[in-house]
Amino acid sequence: MLNLLRSDLYRCTRFRGLRGPLWQYLSVVLGVAILVVGLNALNISQGLGELEAISVHESLATPSVFLGWPMFGSVSVVGLASAYGMVEWIFADLNDGYVKSLVSSLAGRLSYFTEKIVFSGIWAAMMLIAGIVCHLACMQLLPNLPLGLSFTSFDGAAELALWLLGSWLAVWALTVIPLSVVLLFRKKLPAYTLTFILIMGVVPVALMFAANMGAQAAPVFEPLFSALTGIANWMPSMVIAAFKLGAGAMFDPAQTLPLIGAVPTWLWGALAGLMWTAIGGGAFLLIASRRDV
């Protein structure tokens, strides 16, 4: 498996001719960073009204707040780059026949698909680091900056570290889950569409809506509908939505677990990411063991 991992790292980072997919997705993340920081600079250079001043001031409260909104906002550029990158990677291996040359035995099959789960975590970390570096670099290097674009305060080291850990685990989960869709459908349109729906957080919203409507229509099944709400609250897209607000609430209570009670936000994010990474990875391995590749 380590040889496969080294091979994937080499293939995705080929610098000659910038042929590795890493450089393509880095350019997307960098473009978003330039747009976000450039809009803030433009607002400042043209003079701020009261509402604009409040908005810019709030977005620069701390580094994690500044990074959270563009990376994990209504459209998570890091989540999309990570998930789409791995979906594209699996499709390339399947379509090029690369997989067939490696999975002639059950051991080879298990090694290949397990490595893809591990590699997806590394890829998610790459996209997260790229988002952080690109946004902070643009803030310092773009022309007319730092025209008042400075942080009001800084995150505590523990809060920031836990925020990064939870963010990475949630993005990893969002990257692993779509891989099962690729093997199930083997078609790009449904795979990319369902991946986009997952990243946008449609699933927990639909679960909560169904739970609310069901509880009103059939109160006798209220415990079942409460379980749906609980599942929705532990979806990785919900973690991303919460973490876009920054690291300030990492030690605040977030969710309640049986026999444990309220857990802090960082632990909720980490557990949700680990749980869905395990679920998505398990489903990926199960489908891979039964489907012809």
C-alpha cells in the first residue's frame, strides 16, 4: 500500500508541465482567494459605508474567521476541490484501466482501495493547507494591501489547532463518501451531481425538514423523527457550516451524547468526521469487493 501511496503522491504533484491535478486545483483555490481578498481591498479603497465597515471588521476578527467564510461558506471551495479532486482521480484510474492492472487478486484489490481512502485524507489536507496559504498570502501580497486589512485579534493556539483538526476530518469525510457513488454509478454526471449536493449540505436540511413534517403529521413516531434530526446534526457538512464561524467556539458545548452529555464543538467535529470517514470508507471497500472494476 505504501508503494501505491507514493505513486499517487508523485502522479498528483508532477511539476513538469504542471501535469499533476494538484496544480489545477491549487489554481482554483488561489483564484477564489484572490477574489475574496480583492473584494475586501476594493471595498476599503472606495471607502466604506457603515454596513460595509461592520462586515469587513467582522470578517477580520481573527485568522480563523477570515479563513472560515471563504473556505467553508455557503459554497465550500475546499470541500469542492477535495471531493471533486478525488472523484476525478478515481474516474481516471477506472477509465485508463489502471485499476485492473493492480487488483488481479483480492489482496491487491483491498490494498488499492484502502490506499485510496488514506490518499483522500492526504488530498483533503493538501486542499485545506492550500486554502489557508493562498488566502493569507493574498492578504499580504496583493496590491494596495494591507490597506487596513489586519486582524482584530488572534486565535488561541489550542482553539486554532482543534479547529484545523476538525475541519480536516470533516473535509476528509466529505471526500471519502462520494467515492462509493463513483463505483456504484460509473457515470460522471450523477457522481459529480451527488457530490455537489453532499458538499452543499442538502442531506441534513432534507432530514431535518422530513423530521419536522413527520413529527407534526404522526406524533406517535416522534422518537424516530428525533433520530433523523440527530443524524442530520452529525453530518460532516453541518460541521463545515459550524466551523466557518471560526475557532472561537471550539470549547463551547455543541451536541449531547448518551452517557456522556454535552460535548464541545471540537470533539463533535472530530467525532463526526471520523465516523463518516469510517462509514464512507467501509461502504467504498464493500462495494469495491463486490463490483467489477
